[in-house]
Amino acid sequence: WAKRSTPSANHKILTRYSSVDNRFYIGWANNDKLYIYQKVGGTESFNLQTTRLFRDPSAWYHIVVAYDTTQSTEANRIKLYVNGTQETSFSNTSYPSQNLDLYYQTATSVVAYIGQYTSSQYYDGYFSDMHLIDGQQLDSSYFGETNDNGVWIPKKYTGTYGDEGFKLEFKQTGTGTNSSGMGADTSGNDNHWAPSNLASTDVTEDTPTNNFATFNSANLFNSPVLSEGNVQFDSNSSSGSSVVTTIAPSNGKWYAEAKIAPAASAGAVVAVSVGVSEVGKEAFNIKGQGASRPNVGYNYGDNINTNVEIDGSLIDTESQYRAGDIVGIALNLDDGEVTFYLNGTAINSGTAYNLHTNSTHENTGFSVQTHTSSGNQIVSFNFGNPAFSISSGNADANGYGNFEYTVPSGYYALCTKNL
């Protein structure tokens, strides 16, 4: 299972790469097509490219590649399934010859990678529930099923793995190549993987069975930079840069936290906020730009007062938050209100702010935006799937999410199980 963070980029899932003449990979190219490719000794062995594109940063994709070159029909030698359905439309169809060995299995002296191809191509996104079945060609029904809502979901694989097979659940947070590491093989083969450039915070709550909100990388305004699985925002020195979440509900009560990084320069302003989100629209652009964007924001800037603004109008002046502080946001869409917290304590004596002072906020998501271009502003959000260390650990009343502070009563992490 894979969830992409950035469309139009080279994202490889499983690879072996020795040189341009000897390589194998499964993954996305920067045209958003899914590729299965091999070249050995300078000769291309196979090259399959899907016709359809995969560029939804809110979606988990289940991918099964079934390889068996003993098949007499060439189209049966590699089968590709996405979310339970076999892909049959390809923009390029070059299948392997009969009985061709897979470079991934034969080139054992070449390091294999998950989420890396060359030193310039790293996967940006999430992985979950990864299997390699050695010696069998299995379809997607062994690993997933359709639930009562018609959604393709994971199911437990009960078969064998073969000698070189593995099962990665990513439940551990260690950095060693062992059963306590992030790359622990739980198939029984102990084919553990070595984590590289990963920290314990890279193991998250976001999974195919409970999909959490992130920022929508397909819907950016003024080119901010997203990272850490689309939960960290960098203004990229852009005035008025902004982004909203992939999930923007119209009702319910939702909670998120934002941790503030040091400002790049004095006077730079960033607002953690809630704002209108419309499918197919750039963040906020339908009702103006700059300070007039439709949002309710709690602003931060070095050596300036901290204000609460609604659609660009000053509503309140409150305690200034600084680098390292965590701002909590309790969004009440049933009553059209939002309450901000500073390190666990509600500002404005706990009195909520009205979302509808100057404009109508319908489909509303958590958001972040900048008001000046005088330096990069960085904010890490936590919708229950934090990319920063949590010292206490608090779930919502349904048991979902991992927050620094107690979730206000009646409020929930913004994830599909709570929806």
C-alpha cells in the first residue's frame, strides 16, 4: 500500500539499481504513470506503463505486481492490480520473454531499496503492509477485499512467503536491521531491511484502514513546500503562500495541533488557521488573496503582537506564540466556531471565535498561510499523525490520533474512521 505526497515526481517503490544498463524498479515516474521496468546488460527486458495517472495525495493505492515468466501468453507474465482491479490499459506494453529471470532476484550483490532508486530519487509519501512472495504469482484478492461500503481494504495474508519473501508491517520504530527496526520482516524469514535516514517519528498513524488528513499538495497557493508526508509547511519565502487539508468536512468537531519552527527573520508572519476548501480550486483563491483570504487565523511573528483575524480583519489580540510552541485548533463546524489553544491552554478565556463574521465557511479544513515574504516560515501540523516527537500521547475519545495535549471533549482527529 502506498500514499503519494507529491504528484509529478519520480517515486520508486521497489528497486535494484547497478547502472543505467542494469536496473529494475516498480514505481511512479514524473508523468504520474505507474511503471514496471527492467534492463539487463543494456537490453530492455520489459517496460510496462499504465495509461491512467495516479496523482491523488489523499489516496492510499494498493498495488500488486504478479510476475511469472513461465506463462506461455506474454500478457500473463506480468499482471498489475491497483485497488483490487487488474490494469489492462497500458501506454507502453513490452513484456518479458518466456522464462526470463527477474533482476531483483538474481542480482543479489546489488543493494535492493524500498523508496529509493538513485541518489537523486527518493520516495515521498507513505508505505504500509508490504509483502514479497517468492515462488508464486498471486492476485490482489490474497491481500485485500471490498468492504460493505465498496471500498478496497487490506486483509491478512495467510499464505507462505518462500525463501526470499518478506512481510513489512512498519510497526516498530527502531533504526536497526532486526525485529525491532522499522524494516522488520514479520514473515518468519527474518529478511529484515536496514532503515536509512529515518527517525521514529517517520512511523505514523496514517494507514489504509484509517486515512488521516494531510495538506493537499495538488492544491497549493504561491508554491509553499510540503514535507514529512505533507504535514510540514514551509512558506518558501512566498508572501501569501497557503495550503489546506485533503479532508475538509462540512460538519462535526475536529482537533489538530501545529508546532512552530523558528522564524527565518524578524517580522515574518505565519497564521495557523481554518479556511475554505473547494475541490478543484487553488487554496483560498475564489474569495481574494493576501489578507482577504477567507480564514480564521491565529498569527505568529517575531517581535510583534499576535492577532486573531477573520478574513483579514483584526478580531482579537492574544498571547504571542513562539518557536517550539504548539497551537491547538478546535474546529466546531456544527456551531460555526473555532477555539485556539496555546500549549494546551485555550486563548480568549476559552471563548470560541465565530467562523461566519465576514463570509460563509462551508467545506472547511485546517490551513496555514503566510502574510509576508521576509523569510521562510515552517510549521509542522498534527492531525493525529504527527511528524514531530510527542512527549505525552493523547488520543481522541474514539481512540484515534496521537496528540501532545488532551483533545477537547467532543472533538476528534480528522481521519476516515472518525468521518
